[in-house]
Amino acid sequence: MSTGKHYRIAVLDDYQGAALQHADWEPVRRDGSVTVFRDTLRSVPALAERLKPFDIVCAMRERTRFDAELIQQLPNLQLIASSGSWNAAVDLAAAHAAGIIVCGTEGLGTATPEFTWALILAAARHLPEEIASMQAGGWQRNVGTDLHGRTLGLLGLGNVGSAVAKVGLAFGMHVIAWSHNLTHDHATVAGARLVDRESLFRASDVLSIHTRLSPRTEGLVDEAAFAKMKRHAILVNTSRGPIVNERALVNALRQGRIAAAAVDVYDEEPLPAAHPLRNTPRLIATPHLGYVTEGTYRRFFGQTVENIRQWMDGAPTRRMTPPG
């Protein structure tokens, strides 16, 4: 049923041109027009100029930041329809003060744990280098690392970390974990042993990061952390880039303080073309693919359409509210 109004809807940062392919947008097209943007703008003035005409913005997780400065320059904006159950890039307090409703979707499911293991296995068995050798006409170049009997360290043991732990146990690994609020009972239920932060860095053969970005976790893996790690250790980050100090990571790999790393997330995304991480040795770098699957996109975009339609009908659900 149409409301008789016409809304302008912007879909942001659709890198693969996937948004319109993973949901039926007809329910919102009855009362609106949809414009898809496939690039990411960082400049607030440029973003404000682009988004000023739109009533509704569909934001894919943390790809575009909606801070107070930007929100104040968007007088027509009434709804931010974000993917995910939370979005650290949206200033909820500023949106609320401006009368803008923010809605989210269900979370990530199994995509990120699966991708985490793709990275762990690729790093342990040197797959990028071996594949490149085959494509160049070569053959075996490296000796891989066994995971059975090794120690998997998890920095964070929420839904994603717990799922990663299950696979580690299936591979016969010893699983340890630490985070600021992790309890002994929760670690035990997940099949992990709770250790302190220093022990996590010192004991892990594979250290995988699964904690939220916050003031407490930003830069948590720094020069001091890398100095504690084993020289044959592998670091994997599919959580958020700023949890690992990028300069410290580059130095650790170039100086051989750890054996390898695989990262899917960065301080700035998309990663600049000349960024040092693009040519750092023994590093597998992927373009934030952890949640990029058919199933996740169907859930994200399908529920985004539902959220917009419900808002148009005056009954928005899945609302995000500012803390406190």
C-alpha cells in the first residue's frame, strides 16, 4: 500500500553492485526512488553534497561514517537504515538529536568464522605463494605449519570467537582466550582456557582477534604485544583494523618478529593503493570479505528493505538507540 509520498533513497558503498540483486526493493519503490553509489567518499563536504537530497540512507556497516558534523549538514535525512545489529560509524546521539531514526538488521551469522579459518589455513600453508608459483609454472616452495597440537589464542570470545574456537578444537588445537570481560565459566563453555593478556600473546601459535573496537581495545596489539609473541606465530584479524597498530604490524613482519599475518580489516577502508600493508612480506591482505557472502547480503539487504517499508508505514522496528 502506498503512502502517497515520494522518498529519495541512497544505497551507499555498494562495491560489488550487489544491493539490488540480494533483495526485492519493490516494496519501497512504491513510495520512493533508489540510487546506488558504488564508491566511498571520505570528505565530509563531498558526502554532504552527495547526500543532501536524500530522505533515507542505506549504510553498509562501517563503510561510511555518519558523525555529528555530517549529520548536521543533511537536513532532509530522516532514516539511516544500517546493516548489522550495531554500527560504530553512526553517531546515534547526534542522529537522535536531529530527529533521525536509525534501524539495523540481524547480525553476521557464520560468515566471519568461516572466513577466519580460510585465512588461518592460507597463512599456515603459504597458499598465496604456492598458488602464485603454480600460475608462474613453478612447483612447491614452502613447508607448511601443522595446526594439530598447537595453541589457538582468541582475543575475544563472543559469538564469532566461540565459533572459531569450535573449529580449533576439531583440529586438535589447544584453545586459550582473553578479553577484558571474559569469565572463566564462559571460556570453559566455549572449550577454551582463560588466560591473562600477556599469556595470550606469549603462548599463541595462532592469535585470532574477535573483540569489538572500543577505546579499551584500540591499539591493543602494539609493538609491546608483538615483542611477546613467538617468532613462528601467525596473527589473524577479521574484527576491526584499529585493534592492531598497523605500523607495529608492518615492523613485526619486516623484522621477522612473527612468521605471518592475515588481515581483512584496516584503519582506513578501502585501503589506499600505496599503503605499506599492500607490499609487506608474509602478509595476506584481503578487502574486508569476512561478512561478504550471499547469505549475509540477503539478510542485510532484505531486512534493510523491511526496515524502510516499516518506517514508511509509520511503524519502524529494529531501532538502534543511543546508549543511556
